[in-house]
Amino acid sequence: MSSQPPQPAPANPAAAHGSDRELRADARRNRERVLRTAQQLFATEGLGVSLDEIARRAGVGPGTVHRHFPTKEALYLAVATDQLRQLVAEAQALAATGDPSALFTLLSAMMASGAENVAVKSALVAAEFDLRTAAPDVAADLTRHVADLLDRAHAAGAVRPDLTVDEVMALVAGAFAAIRHAGAETSRERSAHIAQLILDGLRPQPR
């Protein structure tokens, strides 16, 4: 009787799925590392830093960066969107505190984030990118959280009674323009002072 050739061992689906999950988790970690590094470098060294340099500082290969972000504009957009997500997470945490002044804490964080990333936002505007269009769900989430915190502040008498959420968002955008106009992007102290002047205007006026 002729012997049959050995049959290949059956694949282990659980092991394969586990390997896929590990690869996906590793890819997510690399992407996060690139985003954090790019954000820091754009804020401290400007937009001229190359994708290869970002890869080197992030400790990943250039191919990893180019695979996730094929162009500088794609990386700018990802950095700005990631910042929005971080602000949404902060807003959720502030909402859980029940603090009527949480609105001011969130707006301060939004203005500080905008000041650090003003160059990125300017580049997106120049490339005709609009975050509200490119990341509508995240932008809408942030606006909704601002509206909820504004309602709480109104109920506590912590803000002007005539203040609307649209005006709040417009003033935050205006703060970025004011910080850029004053050349205060690289000075946390000066940008925070400008932001505080704007926030003071939201408080109830003395009679």
C-alpha cells in the first residue's frame, strides 16, 4: 500500500484572529505615536519638519508614516482632528463634575489647543480644508458639549444671559486669530492672557 503524503495541519482560526488583532493594535499604537510626535514638532519647530524626520523622532519607519499619512495635508488634518477628539474627551470629563464653571475650563483648553496648533489650522485653511466638513461628527460632538456646559453655566448665573453657543464657538475661533495676529503662538503666557481677556467678556456684567 502506498503511503499518503502528510496532510497540512489545520489552521488555527483563533490564533490567526489573535495575530490580526495584535497587528491592528500595533498599527494603532504607531499611528498614535506619529500623531503625538507630529503635533509636538509642528508646535515647536513649525510645519517645515519632514515626514521622514517625524518618523525618526517617533521611532517608526518612514514607510509607517507615509502609509498612514501619504501627504503633509493628511497629517495636518489628522493632528487637528485628534485634538478635537481630545477636547471632546475633556468635555465629557468636565460634564461629569457638575461644576457650573466647567465651561470656562473647557474653553481655556480649546483656546490653548488652538494656540499650540495655530500653524496647522492655518495650513488647513490655506489648503481649503474645513474641520467641520472633514470631521463633522467630532466637531458636532464638541459643539454639543459646549452647549450643554453653557446651559449649566446659564442656570448657575456664571455667564452672560444673552450668550449663545454659536457666539461662544465664534469667539473661540476669534481667539485663534487674535493670538496669531499678536504673534503669541509660541508664548503660552501671552496666548493665555489673550484667551483670558476673551473669557472675561463672557462673565455676567456688574450692574
